[in-house]
Amino acid sequence: MTHIQTKSYTILAIESSCDDTSAAVYTAQQGLLSNEVYSQTLMHALYGGVVPELASRSHLEKITSVVEYALKKSGKTLADIDAFAVTSKPGLPGSLIIGLCFAKGLAWSMQKPIIAINHLEGHAYSACVENDVEFPALCLTVSGGHTALYRLQGYGDYQVLGNTLDDAAGEAFDKIARLMGFAYPGGPIIEKLAEQAGFQDFFMYPRGAVGGYDFSFSGLKTAVLYDLVKKGAYDMAQKKFLKSDDSLFISQVASSLLVCMKDIFIKKIEYALEHNSDIKSVCFVGGVACNKYLRAKLTQYCDKRGIKLFYPSPKLCTDNAGMIAFVGYYKAQQNRFDSYEVGIL
């Protein structure tokens, strides 16, 4: 990205914070040359969610081949790498350790610097990898593990405005989908079902009572559950969804849930813009930013406010090393390197 380039660096990044093993190569002149991801989704779907021990074992098995393939696809070798970036927090400890130890070993063997990256900072700036985002920017991060609002003042200069007080939005999607008997992950299933119902609000689920910048989704999840019980659609004793053969009802639940989430996000963005009048752009990032309905509705809202909305391409929305490489690149510009003894935090 020419607007932050001062020195030429080729960055190799590794991301292993949860259940995706990823490696990427980024250069100042050519941008993102590779961004390879090995997903464990099918394995964890058997258990209804991520199993930490299985995740760390899979990282250990796949990380060498993923890094090798990222280098091959980029046309670079280890000798071409100027610095190594790696996710060090937050995440599953076992998964983080695999990636961090691998990156530290490469950096030490090549006697090249290492840069420890906060996974959430990677997401916060992921829309900047492919777009010239104007600062200061407001960033809404929505994923299975995190939901937060950030004020991005510049590269590496950001402030957390608000977080979720309980469940993340993506986690709520997964849990509600599971109530209806669907497999993990639930977000894509919810979107597909909601489309069948025309993205209409049939059941008016609560929008949350938390004011300010913070989010809360556990109450929404519980409200949906109690509503399903009231409608005779869920048996609490058997923990079983009772209308699995009623496709219309299922799609209406999903549609109402997605519209509710959209309203919550817009309400928080509106609050943030009212209290940060100098914001020049808005970013929508994280795994849930793959949702086309939410992207369209947030774009529509921002257009009415006369402000530009940016979101990453789908591969940069979910956990990936491309966003880690980008953050590593601008940290290298700022000489923000770490010692080989850096640990997970």
C-alpha cells in the first residue's frame, strides 16, 4: 500500500489463533502475494464447535505444508523474507503456541526479526489490505469469538470503544442454529434460510438493552429460545427442536434473527458516529462480514449518512494470515519488532 510505504519489507505471516492454519506473504510493492488457509471446519462440525485439543493437533500436522505452499504461491523463498509476523493473542493457547513456536524457529534460524500481532488488530485493519481507508475510521468487528467497535486513528493507532459483554454475534448465530438442529458453523445457514423468507422480521426479537458502545447477545439467544418454547417449537426437557419439518417456520426464525442483528449493528454504528463526528469512513470486518445481507444494509445506512463503508473480500474476513502480514508490514515500517522470547499473552 503506497500510502504507508517507507521501507521495502517482505513479510511472511502465520495465523493459528483458533481452527484455521494460515500463512501469507506480503510485499510493499505487490501487496498480498499469497494467503493460504487450511480450514478445520468439517472436523469440528462433528462436535458442534471447535475442540481445542483437536485444533492444536491439526495445526501441528498442517503448518509446515501451509507455510511451504504460501511461499511457493508467492514466488518467494525463506531467503527473500525480511521479517516474520505471527499471531500471539488472543486465541486458544494450544493453537497459538504452535504458530508462535514455528514462526520463532524460522525467524531465529534466518536471523530475521519477528513481530507478534494481536489477532483483533489484524481483523480491525483487514479492510485496509485492499482498500484505501480514510482515517479516522470506525471499525465494527463481528465474528464467532468477538464483537467490538474500534476507532482507528491511523495504522497501529486505535482505541477500543466497546466490546460484547457476553456472547459474540457469530457465537449467537451458531448457538441459535444449533437449537434448530443445524450443524456448526451456523452463520451461513442462518443467512441462507433468511433469504428464503425474504429477510423480513416476523417475530420482532429484542434488540438488546445495553446502551453506549457495548454489545450483548446472550439475552437475544435466550429470548429466541423462550419464544421457540412458547410457540411449541422446542422441548426444553428433551433439548430438541420440534418443527424440523416446517421449513417456512425455520426460515422465518432465521430471517427475524438476521434482521434483528442488522438493527443492533446499525444502532451501535449510529451511536458511535454521533459521538465521533470526525469519522471519515466505516469498516465492517470479521467472519460475519461475509454476510451479503448485512453488508448491503450497512452500506445502505452509511450511504444515507454520506460516509463510505469498507469491508474485506471473504478470504480476508475469516481468520487468515493475510491480515496478520499486513499489520506486520506496517509495524515493520514503525520498527516495532519483538524479541525471540515473546510468548502468547
